[in-house]
Amino acid sequence: MSKYSRKLQKLYDTAPVQETAVLVALIRQGQTDFQVSEYFDELSFLTETLGAKTVHKFTQRLEKPDVRTFVGSGKLEEIQSYVEHFAVDMVIFDDDLSPSQMRNLENELKVKVYDRSLLILDIFLNRAQTAQAKTQVELARFQYLLPRLTRMWTHLERQRGGTSTRGGAGEKEIETDKRDIRNKISLLKNKLEEIEKQGVTQRKSRKGIVRVALVGYTNVGKSTLMNLVTKSEILAENKLFATVDSTVRKVVLDNIPFLLSDTVGFIRKLPTHLIESFKSTLDEIREAELLVHVVDISHPGFEDHIAVVNNTLNELGAGDKPMLLVFNKIDLVPKMPTEEEMQYMTELEVEENNYLDFEKLSTAYTKKTGIAPVFMAAHDGTNLEEFRKALIREVKKQHMKMYPHYLENEVIDMSVYKDLE
């Protein structure tokens, strides 16, 4: 079937057709094959979360991106040929593109072009539920798109329908688009200020109670753990950014009340505009007395994920807070063989199975954080009691700082927290 036939079929097919995408990434100096594969897997997962299907991947080794089209001319021709032959709907780059690169690529490829930031922003836009989250994401998206409007494609067609015309009329339409976006940015900023004022008032009412924030890389199981501890029903899916909105629940363990918040997951190259727009939501992290860092230990790059989260926390000014490390999804990690079993295994067999020594990991991270980590599987409650004990132990430390004369058998009047239900 020709590319034109495929496009006609999409027009007349009554059933929704999943869009297709090709992925593009540069291989930097020093990157291993494992890292390249892992980064592509993540980009493909992001693409799937957006609702598109990855049909091909392109890589190129370059010391630095081409100023005009990000990739070299030969690689661009290769991508263009594939896109035209298979009638691909979009091309997604694993890095951010400059406004001129975005414009040039759209002119050359004649399809939608996403860079990493725009991809994440659109996912957030689809995932946001509350008025605050929707406003934050819309603001970040418009701020990002403003300098990237082109006469060829605007990425606003989903909201307004149709495409821009070419020539003088198109240029006038771009100016109209820019004016409209500037007006929307102004309105969204005003709306967000009002919402943030309410948030500040709400957070002030929480003074005097320990606040705990769940943090971690996206899709590590924070929402599942939140549901397990609070017995609530927060959306928990095997998708990136299943949770965009910050959720706060009251918890009481061992007669100690505290607030537990589930926050948006972090990821490599999180868009700057998104971090700025989510300032009020991320205040749940900044103002928390204790952070619970959830890690997907089954992911081969979990140590890199830990580094990404710690770097992001440092950028937020929350890197020095007390932290309980929770290694989640231990049920997906091959169980370490006994010494007797090891005698009958070759070194290659041990290496290929990617065994993790939990005892060594515990010792190493206890030295780093000062708090012994917990190993568990939130989806089925494995080691839940161990997690509860560790959590309440750390919460009590923070509670004692607030109330030095607290007695463990003290009966706390919980009516003062009824507005937090």
C-alpha cells in the first residue's frame, strides 16, 4: 500500500487509528550501548504513554548537534525517506530542539516534530486532572511553544483544528497565534497565582503536623505505595507520569498523625518550564520534613534514576532533607542464590542473571543517607510491615522535634485534622 493510500485509509476509517512515530537520538561520547538502549526504551515508553506507536529508531554519533537540523544532512535524508515511504505521523527527538531546528525539521519532514520537552508536556497535559495541574501544564506548554510557532505546523491543531496556510496569510496567522498565546499566558499566570494563594493558606493550616513526601523517578510505584499505606484509590498504572497531580492524605501510625503526599515523578531532562510552573505543587516536597525516595530496583538503571532524583531535589533546594530509601519491586529481581547454589554456577551465569546483593546495597546506602533502606514489593504488600516500622520510626523523629515533650502513650486530639480528610 502506498503512503497516499494509507493516508486516505486514515481519513475514511471510522475506527480511531493509532499514530505512528520514529525516534531519533544522538549517541554522545562516552555513552555505552546499554545506556543508548535504555534511553531509547524510555523514549519509546513516553511515546506509548502519549498514545503513539514506535515503528523505527534512528541514531547518529555526533560530538554536538547540527545547528540547523540537529542531525547531519545524510541522516536527515534517511529519516525523511523512511517517513515518506511508511507515511509516519511524527518524528520524536530525545533532546530539546531550538526554535530554528524545530522549524527547519518540520519544513523538511512535513510531519509533526516533537522534542523531548514537548513530548513530556503533552503527556502531562493529557494526565492533569485538577484545575491547578491543568493550569500549570497549559502555562508551561504555551511558554514552550511561543518561540517555536512556524507557518508549517503549530502543534495547536489539536485544540483549534486544521493547519496554517502558507505565504503571507500564514505569516499573519502566526502573529495572531503569538498574540493569542501571550494573552493566554497572562491569563494562566493570573489564574495560577489565585490557585497558589489558596495552596499557601491550605499548607499553613498543616503546621504542627509532620509532612512526608513520596519522591522518585516516574513509574517506580509511588502511587501504589500511597494506596497501600492510606487505603485510598489513587490512579496507579504501568505508565510514565500516571500521577501528575499532587495528592495529600492523612495517616495515623502508632498514634502519630502525619500527612503523606504523592508527587509527580521525576525523569531525565525534565522540562525547565514544567519545573517552574509546578513550583507550588513541588512545594509539597520543599516543605516536607521527611522524604520517602521510592526506587524501582528491578530497573537495570536504578542507580542512574537515584542520581537523577537526587540532582532534581538539589535543584529544588530539598536535597538535604532526611530521606528514607525504599527499594520497590523486589519481586521482579532474581533472588540471590545461596553459597551452596553458587558453587554449581559459572561466573557468566551469575553475571547474566543480574543478581543484586540486598545486604551490600543496604550497607552502602545506609552509609550514604544515615537511614537503613527498606526492600519491598508494594503491589502485593511484601515487607509492608517492615516499611511501616521504618516510616513511623522516622516520622517519630520529626514529631519529637516539633513536640520535644511528647509521650508515646499520649492521646492526640485528631479533630484538629478533620479538614485534611
